[in-house]
Amino acid sequence: MPPANQTARYHAVVAGKISGPRLAPYLAATDGNVRRALTLYQWSVELSGAVYECLHRFEVILRNALDEQLCGWNVVQRDRQTGRSHSSDWLMDPARLLRRLAGDDIRKATRRAQTALRGAGRAPGHPDVLAQLSFGTWRFLLPDNDPGRQHLWNKALAAAFPSLTGAPSDLVDHVDHIYKLRNRVAHLEPLLNSSMVADRLTRMRTVLLAIDPALETWFVSRQRVTATLKTKP
């Protein structure tokens, strides 16, 4: 902290560089008190960091669980025109349904992987492209009213959640809420609604339980969100 006689200027400079629009929700929550607003802002940043750690673990687990099933499904699909069987690498050799549902995402992820590997002397493989797919890819492969997504769920993706106890639509709702939280964190938006954050943490735990209870136990043992929520100024 600066000397006492510089405190007001210190707060004014920091608040100015954060910007009025970005600080506005924090000022509204603290009755316009700049010092308290900055304290709340710092807490929100710390909470975002804790939430992002959870999102990181959650997305990797979800991605790998779905990827495993998609590899198994893709390899038993046949090309309608040539009759040949597709490979297990659904990212390099996607069957027709996956080309329709995720073709654009695969192409974008492949380009990002190629850029990341520029100068490495090799072409991107399955793990490279997989790492470049967005959370949205997984969210929008889950079942909805589209017959293709429902077919993919029935024949492949449902097996990624062997411990699922609720309806598939509930699972999709959980993932959708988590996806939207990820977008908030990625865009550095305020996380002042503690109950919302706690709810999304519960949703992550529920989805992980559906994949394997051991994953949920590991996830909970490492998350900092609950402790950070308790320190809200």
C-alpha cells in the first residue's frame, strides 16, 4: 500500500486505469466507495482464477471422456460412397455425421494446431488437434432435437457417462451452464454472484460424478472456489 497521504491518488489512478465501465458493477455493490470497490474487484479476480482452475480440470476430463467414445464409434462407420471403414481418428478421418456436426470446429482446430506447430517439423496429430478444440465443440455435440446428435448420443456419447442418474437433458443443461460460465471468465466479466458460482461448481461435480465418482473426488480435493467464496469482502 502507498503512504497514507497518497492513498486517495493511488485509488484514483488504479480505478481510472481499470476504467469506469469495468469498475461500475463493483462501485454499485459498494455504494460508490472506490477503495471498497477495488477490494471487491481484487476478490473477483482471485475467484476467477479459482474458477478457471476448476474449468481447466473439468474441460480436460470431459473432452477426453467424449473423445474416447468418438474414436470407438468412428472406427465402425463406413463411407457411404466407397464402403471403406473410417479410422479411429475421428479428427483426421471423421465419419459423415461428425463432419456435419463438428466439421467447422475440426477445420479451425486443425489450422490452430498447424500454427502452433509451425517450425516443429511435423504435421499435427490427433492430440494436437484435440487440444485446440473449444469447449463449445463438446457442448454442441451433446443431444438436443437434432436427430444426428441424438443418434450420436445413443450410439456413442452416452457411454462416456456410465454413472449418469438423471436424464440426458439434465446433463446437457449442466454442461451448458458451465460453458456459459467459462465464457464469462474468459471475457474477464465480474463474478459477484456467489450463489451462481457455487451452483456452477455443483454442476461440474455432478457431471464428473456421471463420468466416474473418483474424478469428482479428485476434483473436489483440489478446488479453491469454496474457500475463496468465503472471503468475499
